[in-house]
Amino acid sequence: RQQTLAMHLLKLVLNCLNFDFIGNSADESADDLCTVQIPTSWRTIFLEPETLDLFFDLYHSLPPLLSQLALSCLVQFASTRRSLFSNPERAKYLGNLIKGVKHILENPQGLLDPGNYHEFCRFLARLKTNYQLGELVMVKDYPEVIQLIANFTITSLQHWEFAPNSVHYLLTLWQRMVASVPFVKTAEPHLLDTYAPEITKAYITSRLESVPVVVRDGLEDPLDDTATVFQQLEQLCTVSRCEYEKTCALLVQLFDQNAQNYQKLLQSSVRNPLEFTVQEGRLAWLVYFVGTVVGGRLTYTSTDEHDAMDGELSCRVFQLISLMDAQLPQSSNEKVELAILWFLDQFRKTYVGDQLQRTSKVYARMSEVLGITDDNHVLETFMTKIVTNLKYRGRCEPVISRTLQFLNDLSVGYPFYCVQHIILENNRMKINMHYLSVFKHFPFLGITDNYSLSDLRCRTTFYTALTRLLMVDLGEDEDEFENFMLPLTVSFESVTRVFNSSFEQEEAKRMLIGLARDLRGIAFALNTKTSYTMLFDWIYPAYLSVLQRAIELWYREPACTTPILKLMAEFMQNRSQRLNFDVSSPNGILLFREASKMICTYGNQILSLGTLSKDQVYPLKLKGISICYSALKSALCGNYVSFGVFKLYGDNHFDNVLQAFVKMLLSVSHSDLLQYRKLSQAYYPLLECLTQDHMSFITSLEPHVLIYILTSISEGLTALDTIVSSSCCASLDYIVTYLFKHIAKEGKKTLRCRAVSQDGQRLLHFMQQNPEVLQQMMSILMNTIIFEDCRNQWSVSRPLLGLILLNEKYFSELRATLITSQPDNKREVLDQCFRNLMEGVEQNLLVKNRDR
């Protein structure tokens, strides 16, 4: 019974300390950046040393399940806001925390429990989050405690298989301690130059020692969890630069030793696969470590000597790249390749691009050993590596994907101009780049039966990067552009011929999926009016009709329709005003007509599938609908089509696509609209566009369709996704404003006004028959503002005045209900808030009073 009581009391304290006192709704997942905003009235409790002592005593005397709760409370105590104390009080409080840490580490048996261990690691991280290094070093017990923490961290790192989530907090502590070193002004020694290299060494050696254990016992390889590895390496990069000479010497020794062992294995006549796996695993870790310490240059004060050390380490990785590539195509290790790409990316961020670093000492050693004298030479090495990977590692999706991401990063920003310069100046590289744009050289661009359709996804990224790099050379030269597009032209001509005969469906599908992905990559990269127009002239009309035909034939197969619909959505995007066609050009209207045809074709066909099972409804139907909605939204908001033209000339493409929108919408349940994020993020912004510019269409809808749309807005108002809730507020605002303006015009009964107001009359009549729709929305908005954590207050405020002015009687009733629902002591406050809300608002002026 006592233990149960203690547990409930500890949970109560923890809930009190976890309370969001100032309503800032901190993201609970960001655990390392928490400050507890303790009320000033609690100050005396926190100033009493007995309070902290009590919780440390509870930790030591209670069984693990309860001691873990005591530690959780101490985590929050360590996060108390600084302003609660004066400087001497804060120093004393910190001294008590450190004394408690020392006692725990001197009696570590309680930390054998995983829950205690995890909470203690969080506790240590919070100490550095909320106190400065300058304050920590002034504590009397600091030298003993920092040594105990260092030993504790080293032991934790050596047991690599145990609690990786807890290690995150220990590395956070050391990262922040080391990052604070330049800002410490006190004479007291921080001792980090003694312990930081030991932490780095423990991490490096423990990871290398884990490799044979993982291979031998068939354990889960830590390297496979790249998210955790990258997170830990980014923390380690700061720690590793403290006393960098020691870390560098260790890495040089380990790298040389392992590289020599690997070369011996390569040269031996008897090949033991197990030994190869172990050695390649170690090399992968070492390459990650070199990339990490090189990347650490940006996080820590660096000197010329440090740059020279980076050069020493980088040489070894570049030599390893040559050694690994020499084994191709016979052998290739995925883990080593991914590590090399991480290293190249870190090197790119650190030593490629900044003019001041052209004379960096990193290139001195690399020049002696490899003949790499500056960042231009490095970029050549990068490009050669990229080409090698694309050519020989086409079957390894993770390597290809990361290689293309690296190429994509190179094609953006400063290195982009270096790469262009290299390509333009260096004929060999120029040939290489054009060699990139021809299909047959790279297996991952393959359209053979050996590749699944998902293997073709990398092509979009590839063509985006390639187009960025080559457009500088192409400029506005249409002949050069035609040459660049030649492989795609040949493929489209082949597909056209195939479609005109009895054909092998699978082969045509593969070609079209690849082409759609390639073209989407190219379209994404063409962000100028001239370049986009060249692409439009190339694809319209001949090749767009091929895509239309594919949608008709294979609407049941999302593997085929999704890339084609995404391509159309990309074409409709007026990014950087690239669809700003000349005033005499009909291209905007022509493009919209093609999009309209495709959306109508897809919408009509997909509805013929009938009822689908729960697991099939998204891939077979809703995903395609969401892409169609995105494309339509881009067209409606792109400002490159005058939609009145369609009605003027009797063209029904605009009406057809809006009707297709309605048919597709009615086939989707309200719950699905909000359940599938991509669908809701496509539908609600599209609805916002329609209510903003096309209210005549909204008012012409059948009552059951209007009810569906207004219900979807009502349900979306409370969605957690702010994109959805903000779009709902905006749509509601446009509808309410339209109604209000119509009612204001009703007073001026001229003939012209009557003709204009027929649309408004229909909507007003509908609202009078269904008053509960707007009333319910007003109730939802009011409840959100008063009782909930409203994240987008401005958006919520926009439709509110219109709703109040249209439903004044209901507003009075709602106000009375809300006030009476409150406790007696709060009714007067809420009543005053309502009076303040409407103060100075003139009843008949919506636009002028909305901001008030």
C-alpha cells in the first residue's frame, strides 16, 4: 500500500512539473530544449535544499519502478527556469544538483535498471541545457563529477548494444559542453580537453569492436539504422574537434591498419567471406568517422594545423575510393559506399565553395599524395565517383539514391558554378556529362524486365540534377535543347509506334513510367520562362496525347498512372513565373485544356472501379485523386489562364474539369478526406481557390453537393494539420463574405443588380433552408478560441465577424450558453470578453471591421 501511495504521489508531482504553465505548447518530442516555467509563488519550495534532497533520497531508497519516477521529477527540477533564482541562489541550487549526481555515480547499482539509466542520462543532458559551462565549473565538486560522468559515458559507449536511445542524451551533454568551451571566461579548469578525446576514442573503438560480434552472432547491425548513426555522428563531430590532434592520430593509426588488412585480403588467394564482411564493416565505420571529424570543422574553432590533419585523413578516404572502385564490377560493399557518400558530402560542405578556403591547408597534403590541388579538382573527383556509382551500382537502390541526392546537392548553390565551370572548361568532363544523358549507359535507367517498376523512382532526381547542370551550357539554344532531349524523343517515338500497333503492354508501360519520371525531373529544374517554353513546345501536342492514352488504358494501375499524373501536376506549377507566356500565345489555355482532359479521363475511369476494400482505396483511387486536385489547384492559382475565355467561346473544358472534381469528391467519404494527409492537403487548398475566385461555380452546385462541401469545411476546422484548418477558415470566410455582400446589394434593387445577384440568391436561399450549417461552424470556431490551443488565431478570426453578422440571434444564444457553462467566478470575465470582442464594430460594415 505504501508503494502504491508513493507511486501516485510521485506521478502527481511529475504531472505538476510537466504542466505547460505559460501555454507555449512546447513540442514534447523536442526533449532536449525544455525549460519548466515554474510559477514565482512556488519559489520558496525550490529554494529549500530539502526539496531536492528528498527526491534524491527517494531515488536511492525506492524500488526501480518508483525510483525511475523520482529521477523523472529530478529531470524537471534540473530544467527550472533560470529567472526563478538570483545568481547566488542559482549557484547553490546547481551545487545541490551536482552533489546529487555525484552520489548517484558513486553508488551506481540503481543505474543497472534500464528505466533509471535512461532517466539519469536525460537528467545529465538537462543540466547542460539549463546551466552554462561557466556556472558548472564553479561548483565545488565539478572536477570529481566530470570525471565520474566521463567514466560513466565511456562505459555506456563500450556497451554499444545497450540503450542507444539513452546514449543520445550523453552525447548531447558532451556536445554542448565542448561547444561552450570558447565562451568560458572563468579561470577554473573545465577539464574537457582531458575527457573529450577519451569520449571520442571510446565511441570509435567500441563501434569498430562491435563489427565482428555483429557478423559472428548475426545481430542487428547498428550501421543499418542510419538515422541513429547520423544523429550520433553529428553530436560526435563537435566533441571530436576538442584536442583534435589526439583524435586524428587515433583515426590515422586505425585507418592504416584496417586498410592494410583489407588489401591483404584482396591479394590473398583464399577468400574468406566472413573476414571480408568484418573488414568492410570496420572500414565503413572509419569512413563515417573521417566524414564526421571533417564536418566538425564548421562547428568548432579551427586552425591551419587542423586543416592539414583533415587533409591527412581525407587522403586516406580518397585512396580507399580508388581501391574500392578498382574491384568493380566484381565486388561492391553497400555499407562502405554509403559511408563514402556521407564523407564526400561532409567534405563538400566544409571545403568546397568558400573562396577563403581555396588556399586551405587541407589541399597541401592532398596535393602531395593525390595531386588534388583545389576544390575544382575535388569536384572532378566527385563527378567521376558519381558516374562510377551510376554505371556499376545500378542494382543497389540505397547507393544510387544517395548518389543522386549528392549530385542534386552539387547542382544547387555555389558548387553548382564550379561544376558548370569544370564542365565548360574540361572537354573530358563535358563528354562525361552528355554521356550521363544517354539511357543505355546506366543500369538504373534500365527498362529491362530485371528491374521492378519501383527501381525507376531514382530517375526524377537524376534528371533534375542533370538538367540544372546542362542548362547553363544549353542556355536558350533550341538546337542544343533538342539534342539534350534526343534520348527521350527517341523513346517517345518508340512508344507512339507501339501504341499504333498491337503491342506488348508491359514493355510500353515500363517505357512510359520511365519517361514520365525523367520528364518530371527535367520540368522541375526548368524554372525560367524561356527554358520552360522550350520544353512545352517539345512535348505539345504529340507526346501529351501519348500520356492521355496511357491514362485511358492503365487507370487501374497506380504504378503507371501516378508518375504520369505527377508529371502533369509539375507542368501546371507556375514556379518562378515560368508559365508567363507571351500575350499573343495561347499556351496557357492549351496546357489547361490538356490537364482538364487528363483529370476528366482519370476521374471518370477511376469511378468505374466501384467500391474498393479499405487497403486498396488509397493506392488505387485516393492517391490519384489527390494528385489531380493538386494539379487543378496549381492551374487555378497560377495566373496564366483567363477562365472566362472558356465560357465566352463555348469551350467546355473548364466546366468538365469542375464537374470531374465534384464527381471524384462525392465518391470519397468525409472520414477519408481527413484521414489521408496528402488527400486533405490537396483538397482543402483547392477548395480555398474555388471559393476565392469561382463562387459562381460553388453557388451553381446541387444542394446535396453544397452540404457535402460545407460539412467537409466544418470537420476540417478542428483538424490538427494547420494547412487544412487554415484553408477551411479561408474558404468559409470567402463564402460568408460573398453572402454578406449579396445581402448588402439586395437593398439596391436596380435591374442590373438583380441580374448579377441570381447566383447569390441561390446560395442565400440554400443557407436560409439550412441555417444550422453556418451556426455549427460559428460554434466550432468559438469553442476552439475559448477552450482549445488555437495554433492559427489569425486564420480563425477571418470568418468570425461574417458568421456573427449573418447569425446575430444565434450568436446571442451561443454567447449566453457559453457564459452559463462557466463556473460562477469566471462568468463575468467571459461576458466582458464578449463585450470587448464586439466593441466598436459597425453592424453593416464587414470588410472595414474585420481587422478590428
